[in-house]
Amino acid sequence: MFTEQDKKLLETYNAALSLYKQRKWDDAITGFKKALEIHPDDGPSKLYLERSEAYKANPPGDDWDGVFVMKTK
């Protein structure tokens, strides 16, 4: 069953993901943290929070197409 909490999580996550794709790292980080306040175990929000923080520290090149490239195994 899709609850109001699920709806709020999905809206918050999608907004943060849009910011991530626009390279707005600080706003994306804030959004993913808000999503994790709604559902602390949300895997996608945790993953994109980590990626946003990594890209904030070391931004991708101008030709970045949204794909995350792993640097270590």
C-alpha cells in the first residue's frame, strides 16, 4: 500500500535527484537528507547523498552526463 509517507518520500527524493542532475550539490544534499528524515533506511537517498557529497568535493567535468564512475573497487 502506498502511504502518504511514501508519497512525501518520493516527491522529496525526485526533487533532490533533479537538483543532483543539475549539479546543484548543496541543494541536492539538503534534499537527500530530508528524504532520509522521512525514511532513514532509503537506499537510493543514501547512495545519492554520498555521490552528491563526493561531487561537491570533486566536481565532474563539463561533459558530465549524470553517470557516476566508480574510482575504486
